[in-house]
Amino acid sequence: MSEPLLRLEHVERRYHMGGEDVRAVRGVSLSIDAGEHLAIVGPSGCGKSTLLNLLGAIDRPDAGRVLLDGRDVSALSDREATELRLRRIGFVFQRFHLLAALSARENVELPMSEAGLGKRERAERARELLSYVGLAGRERHRPPQLSGGEQQRVAIARALANRPALVLADEPTGELDARTGAEVAALFQRLNDDGTTLVIVTHDEELAAAAKRVVHMRDGLVVRDERGVAPAAAARGR
Amino acid sequence: MLGRLVAAALLGHRARTILAVAGVAVSAALLLDMVMLSTGMSVSFRSLLLARGFQLRVAPKGTLPFDTEATIADATATIAALRESPDIDAVSPVLGGNIHVPGANGTATSAVALGLDPRYQGDYEILAGRDPGEGEIVANDALLAAIGRGVGDTLTIAGGYDPQLRRFAGVRRVTIAGRARFLYLSRGQRAAAMPTASLQALGGASRRDRASLMMIRARPGADVETVRAWIARRLPRVTAISTETALAQVEERLSYFRQLAFILGSVSLVVGVLLVGTLVTVSVNERIGEFAVLRAIGVAKRTITAQIMIEGATLMLVGSLLGLLLGLVTARYLNAILSSFPGLPQAIDFFLFQPRSAWTALGLLAIAGVLAGAWPAWRGASLPVARTLREEAA
């Protein structure tokens, strides 16, 4: 049996909030294979986004291990974790978080520039990626000149810039209307069909329904992990 | 891409950027002016005193050159004695006095007169015409304007005037050989110069064979202090003062200026640093979410730190260059005001631009400004990414 792309072993994460210690993630163990399309669902405050941050190496567990390609990312130095995020992980945020002063193409080029790609190569790849997400001809537009759905497509193109092994999305349709959300969901589906491993935290039933695996969380625990069989129905029933 | 991010950050807040640059420019201009003021007068005095290569000035015992009306008697014998020294290359006697140019209806225009040796003199610069010979003078613009004459004209001058008898003494006809700028006289002060013998003759018996001071040029390689000591031994009736000693006395008198300049310069430096530090901190605080996102997508701390520090450095650089121009303009204006103080030599500059000092001051300001941005930059780059994203989302 091959090593999973991502593995969590008894991961715990606590933080101090409002004078109390909050156990956001409580001993979660999980394996994610390459090529999976996984949705993490659950009520607000159940620890979904904290878990996603741990998966993406932007947070460290207080206990347990997070392994990407068999490598313990929680033991990496800040510099190593940054390098890992740059080259192996793509992030999509609820509020897009594009740089407003840069054009769509420049936003997509940003991670490539950080990774040291040449100007011509990154411009060419940015054009290809924007075309892939359906924004050909919109390269020079700045975020304020784009709709919410278009901005999220730019953010997805940015997440794909350095050919990551894994794309993590935190409520990617949370700021979009139903129709635009469905378009973004279809784009994620296409991404997965093309081989990208996806982990999406969402409240959006349509988006969760499109996933091949749905992980349910409650109070920092994984309470159900459903694969293959009617995940859409499972998501609706959470 | 880094340059693009810096430009985007600065141009994205145009009003703030313009105000920051203006603030730095004013701070840099003040710093530059203070540097110019602290060194300008002493450098200006030095170049004035060394203009013609005279390293020593000999005055009547117990006086400074032109400090009093006192004169050296037996000037010819004194000069001869000075020339005995093999270390002395040239002796240039100068006699100070007044002349009167009679006008219509018994009026007269008075002027300072210098009697000197035109071959060696270091008191004036010829602007038009030539040095005066026997029976000739050179005059400055103030005198020529007052009497309505020009180079080549002939006029009557007098060495004295008795107001009770309304009679001029020592009257003679002279030709204006040149138009000159007198270095040691104040702006607007009327002045003329002529050979020493001419002025001595005009002054009658009281000025005969006298000099107010003698300027001494040592031979190349000679030790000026040794020459000074030799004069002190050989001619006990006079005081020899070296240019370096004179400069030290000037420096002592200018210490107030330097202290003032140092304090104001330091204040402007601190203000510049605080200004940039504050603006960079405000800018970082506004963009905490942006930096957290950049960190999340894999942008290194050093890239973000560099971006923020380059933003601060750009503000400092542009502000400092504008400050250089502003400082030069204000220095010129202030110099004109201060130089018109009565009694100050025309050739003295209060604000003297010295490229090395100016660049050192502005470089110091720029480095201090960059360092002021270092802490907020590091802070911005070192935010806990997950917590910041969580708080930004809330």
C-alpha cells in the first residue's frame, strides 16, 4: 500500500481565547491520498479551519504529527515550512485575498516570482492558468475591476501557480452568490479531475456534494468520515 | 516583482506618500542647512584668509589686524627687517584709512581706503580694469555708484576733511583703474584701494611711513610657526599671528553657531527617523492581513521585510533628494539675509555647500530612516500567520 499524500496522527491544537483555553482540534487522525477530493464540513467553531491550517503548515499542532509525503511538517523550521507552502501547497481563501494594486496576472505570478521563476516563464504560465480558470483576456484587470467569482478564479489560479501537490480551500464560495458558487465548485471539480488533490472546508452543500469524501467535524473531533457513497446526501445530513 | 509591490504600496496611498516625502524633505533640508551652517563660516574664513597664500599677519603689539586704529610706525624699516628672514617670501603692508570725494555744494562722499602693494594684495578681486598704479585707485560698486563714476574716469580725492573750516586736506587727482570687490569689507560699504605710498601721502604726517598690518607669505617648505617665533623675537613692537591661530580664534567665536547647528541638525535627524518609523508602522498595521496571506502562500519573511524596508528607504531617498534642493534654496536665502549684517566681510558665507558633508548628512538620514523601518518591517513579517488570518476573518 502506498504512503498517503497527507497523514495526521493524533493531532491536537489548543489556543487561548477570551481567558479560556480552547481545544480547537482534539486528537484527529486522518489520511488523505493523492488525487482525493475531500470536503471538511461541520458547524461553525468545530475546528475545520484550524485543521486546514494544520494541514497547510501555517499552524503547528500542540501534540501529534502532520506528515506530507511522509515528512513531518510540524517539525519544520519556519523557513522550511514557508518553502513547503510555496512549492507543495496552494491556498484559496474565503475572501480571495488578492493584492488590489496588482493585476490578475501579477497576482498569479507572485508565488512564481517568490519561487524564482524567470519573468517570461511566469508570465506565460500565469496566462495559461488564467485561461484555465476561464479568465483569458482579463489578465490586466485588477481585483477591484473583477466580480467576486472572477476574483476567486484568480485566487485559484494563484494557488496553482507552482504546481502544488495539494490545494487547500477555506470556504471558497462563502462570499459568492449561489450561481457563482456553483461555477467555482465546477472549477474545483475540474481541477480534481485533472489530478489535483483538494481539501475544502465548507458550509456550502453543493460544494461538499461534489467531493468524493466528506469528513464531518464536531467540537474538534472527526465524527464521521464518508467515502464514495452518496457523499452529497451525507453532507446535507450533517 | 518586489519593485512592483513597493510601487503598488506607495502609489496605493498617494496622499500619505506625498506627505511622508514632504516631511522627510523638510527634515533633510533642515539637516543639510545645519551641516552647511556648522562648517560654512569656518571654511569660508579659511579660504578668505588663505586666498593669496599669506600665512601670517603682523599687527601693532597687542592688537589684532584691523581691530583698532593703531598702526605700525617705521613701516619701511619693519619691512626691511622682515625681509632679512630667509623663510619669508613676501611682505605686503596694508594701511587702512578714509578718503573723501568732494561733490557739488561742499558735500563729500566718504569711503574706506586701503593702501597696499597691488602685486601681493589679498584684499580685493578685480572685476573690471586692472590693479592701481601710482596716481590710480580701484573702487567698489558702492563707491562708484555713490559718486557716479566708472573705470577710466578721473576724480579728486582728499585724505581728510575739516568740517569747521569746510576744507579738504591732502587733495589729489586720481584715475579709476579698476572696479573691484573687497573681500573683507561688508556689503554696501564704500571702498577704494591704492598703492600704500599714495594713501600715506594723502594722510599727511600722521600716516607717513605707517602700516595697519603686514601680510607675510612664508617660503614653500618653511615652518610658519618658526617664522612667527622669529618675528616675535626680531620685532618686539609687533604681534605676528598665524592664519591657523586666527582661524582658531574665529572657530572659538563660532562655537555657538556650531552648537546651535548640531542641536537643530540632531533634532531634524530624529524627526526624520520618527516620521519614517511612524509611517512604516502605520502602513504595516494596515496591511497585517495582506502580509499574513503572503506568508500563507509561501512568501518568505525576508521578502516581506525587504519590501517594507524598501518602502521606507524609497520615502527617505526621494525625501532626501528633494530636501537637498530645498536645503540649497533656503540656505541661499538665509545666507543672503545673514551676509547683509553690518560689519561682516562680503566674502564670508554662512552656508557653504560642501558635497562630502552634505552627502554624509543625507546618507546618515537615509540610513537612520531605513533602520527606523526595520523593526516594523520585521514585526510585519513575523506575525503568527494562522492567528492573524483567523482574526482578519472575524
